Amino acid sequence: MDNESKTKGQAGNASRRQFFADTARMACGVGLLGLGLGLYARHATALPPAAIRPPGALPETEFSAACIRCGMCVRDCPYDILHLAKPEEPMSTGTPYFVARQAPCEMCEDIPCIKVCPTGALDHSLTDINKSRMGLAVLIDQETCLNFLGLRCDICYRVCPVIDKAITLEPMSNARTGKHALFIPVVHSSDCTGCGKCEKACPTEIAAIKVLPMYMAKGQLSAHYRLGWVEKEKAGGSLVAPDAEHQYNLPEGMRYEHGGKGLTADPAAPESAAPVLPKAFQGGRL
Amino acid sequence: MSAVPQRPGAEAVAEKGWLRAHKWLILRRISQIGILLLFLVGPWFKLWIVKGNLNYSYTLDFLPLADPYLLLQMLVAGQSPERLALIGVVIVLLFYLLVGGRTYCSWVCPVNLVTDLANWLRMRLGLKGGAHLSRSTRYWILGMTLVAAAVSGTIVWEMVNPVSMLHRGLFFGLGMAWAVILVVFLFDLFVMRHGWCGHLCPVGAFYSLIGKLSVTRVRLPQREACNDCMDCFAVCPEQQVIRPALKGIGGTPPVIMEENCTNCGRCIDVCSKDVFKFGSRFGISGN
């Protein structure tokens, strides 16, 4: 009797030990697999710069959680610009992207890709395509931009769907010739949707203007920075010391207009309209 | 009894004829290939009967279907679906509650075509043995994918999931997914019998949870007619599910209630004594 219960106990012990050993083996094996997968995920969720997400896409980390890789956006894009990432491509497998230089977003007004998205991966609250921020165009190479070289290429400016807001042409003097103007394309993040039409249209061999993901293209001021002129406007006047009108120590009958006509004879002078020499110079004596 | 070992199902072919001995196998292949074709006529002929893939699809601009396992991963990663995906997931859950959880595996999943081919080849080549792994491994992997999604805040499993990789790849461009599928094929062929679908795949593991409650079951109304030919065991991808119901171990009623039965119906095909047939989980005492 005693012996029997002892062997029973031993058998129970052994099977319990086996159970713990099996569980530990499984937990370690699968845990290791999970760790590898997690580390791989860290690499694979970093979006390469040439891959632009469709309009309304959440920030990258949230996007890779919300996107269920169904490809509905790809199907409903009327211009077939979207692709799903293949396993060998360096981003989350099965997520949608487009390459601006191959085919940019055509900015459909009804945004069918967002409408068809079954999750919040493409933000359904975005209804105005002009408010989308797929990326930000950056005139990345001034050395090959034809406008910087003095030509009137202007193509990026012309093809921009938000012309004169997202890209403007800023005249500058051409220091090389000394007599011509440069018309410099300047991108404004307040209006650029990142559609990539400028990059697609850039006529140089490799585009001088490129759409980059927002995190690469956009800088950010430190939180404590204040723009003096903005604050002044908000306050309705100078915040430091009251502005005093600058006093020019000028000869009588002359006036100086800063940023305007410069030095002129004061038309309100009582004497003749012609410039009059100051008294000090009259009569050859001091 | 002939001295040469017969291939499983030979007796059933002799008894019932080839067609009846392959009925469910043929229907299953029609279902698997038919579903693939439904998705393929879109990109091939611009005939959009169904858009999307197994993760989420929209049929005839009317019927949304969404994969509950994927949506669960999305939820634990901290995101939420839109209305159509919610409707889709409810439809899918109800459907598989009716037809059987892992019916997904043998009637819908494209990887089953690959692993069935591997297993067929394994049998024809007479490959035996291989690595051993507990069939519960899949539940560990299932748990791991959910933990990984919660910790990383992204759907980690979708980066390597061969099931969606193959299905998506067929309609959106395969890329290197063929290599992943080849690995699954070779693993099943040389390393482990029913290795992927029967031991590792967390998608199947998830659908087996639905299978705990599902209605459609393989029943054994004539289990006393069993002549122990073992053909059903030879063809069953989840052999452990048959024995309790067939032998009435511990008073088990004659219906396969095991959640990992994939309702493939191959046991019905190969049984020359017509022991098995499809039925429901209800009315156990009636038979």
C-alpha cells in the first residue's frame, strides 16, 4: 500500500516536472521567436524616404497598427498609383505606398482611397484633399535646379495643384551675371500636400525637388522660441520698449525716408524748391 | 487482404467508386480554387466581383468580410476599425460558427493547397519521421502574436504571416513571398508532417477557438461498423481528433467535437464502411 502510493507520488512528480519542462521549453522557444519578430518589426516599420503613404495616413507607427493590409485603397485608386509593400521591401509587408517620381497622387476631390479604407488607417475625417499632408516637397538640390541656374523652368511651380500657395517663385538677383533675375521656387509647408506632382514633373535626370516624409522634411523650433514680429502683432505693439521714431540729424530742408525715397529736399521748406545749401556752406565761412 | 500495403482510401474506391471516394476532396478543391479565382478575375479581367483579400474584402460593393484574428491584433495594438470592417467581422464570425471554425483552413486558406501538396508528396515519396513538436505550439504562437502586437503597437505578425502573404501576393504582386511559401512547403515535406497547418499556424489556432462552439461537425452514425482499417487516421490532418469519437473513449458521443477538426471531410471519403458523415453538433443522443 505504502509502496504503491510512493510510486504514484513519484510518477506524479515526474509528470509534473515534465509539464514544467515542456512549458518552459515552449515559452522560451516561442518567446525567442517573438523577440526576433519584434526586432524585425522595429526595422520594418521605418518608412523609406521614397515611399509616400496615401492621403490621410496616420503617423507611421499608428498606421502600421491600424492598416490591415487589405489593399482596398489600391483597388479604388482610379489612377493605380498605389502599391502594397512586398515582403522584401523595407517597410511593413502589405501596407500601401506610392513613389512620387513614378506616379504621384492625383488628388481626387472625393478621395476614394480614404472612403474605402475599412479601418482608421486612412483618416476618414479628412474630406478636403488640399488639407492632406502625405509628405512635404523639398527643393533638395539647388545645384541642379534649373531655376537656380537662371532658367525659367518653373515646371514644379506650374504643375502644383495648389499653385502660388504651396510653391511660389521668389525673385532674386543673379549674382553671377550681375544683371539677371533668378526665380527661386519656394515650398510652403502650410499648403503643400505632398502629392509629389512637382517631383514627377521635374525635368532633370534626377529630380531636384522631392517629396519627403514629413518627419524628414520638416524641422521644428524649440518650444520656447517666440517670433518677435508675431508676438508684436499679437500684442498690438512692441513688447520690449515703446518704439521711438528714429531721429535723423539732417541739415535743414532735407529729409530722409528709410526704405523709401532716401535723402530728399523737404518740399515743405519755405525757400525755393531747388536744393539749398545749408547755411554752414553758404558764403564760404563757417 | 493483400500483402502489399494499399494506399489509404483504396478500399473505399473499390467499394464506392472513385468519385464518391473523392467527393469532399473535390468539393474542397473547387472551393479553394474558386475563391482564388473570384479574387483573381478582378486584377486579370478588371471584373471586380470581390476586392481586397482575406484580411478584408468587399464583394459586389455590398458584402464586407473581415478577418477576426487580424482585427483582434489591431485592437490590442491600440487601433479601431470602421463600420464596414465591424460588420464584416461579425458576418465572418457567424459564418464560421455555423460551418465550423477551422473550415477556414481546409476550404478557404490558400496555404492548405501548398501543405496538402507537401503532404501528398511526402506520402508518395514514403518520407517518414522528422521533427516532433507539440500541436499546442500554435496556441503559444497565437498568444505571442497578440502580446507582440500589444507591446510593439503594430500588427507584427502580418509582416511574416505566410497565409495573408500568399493570398495578398497572388492579387497584388507576390515579390519574395514565394520564398516564404517554399519554406512552408519544404518544412511540411521534409521536417514535419502537417508541420505548418497542424502545429504552428496561429491563424488556424484562432479559428479553432471559434471551432469550439461551431455547429457543423463530422458525425459517426455508424461507428460500430468500423473495421479498423486506419485509412481515416492516415488521411486526417489532425489525427488526434478522430479517436475519442470513433472509439467512444470515456463515453464520448459519436461526433467529433474537437476544435481542431478542419471539416475537410477526407475521412468521409476514404471510409469504405460509411462511418462518417457531416451533421450538426446537436442531437448527440439521437444517434
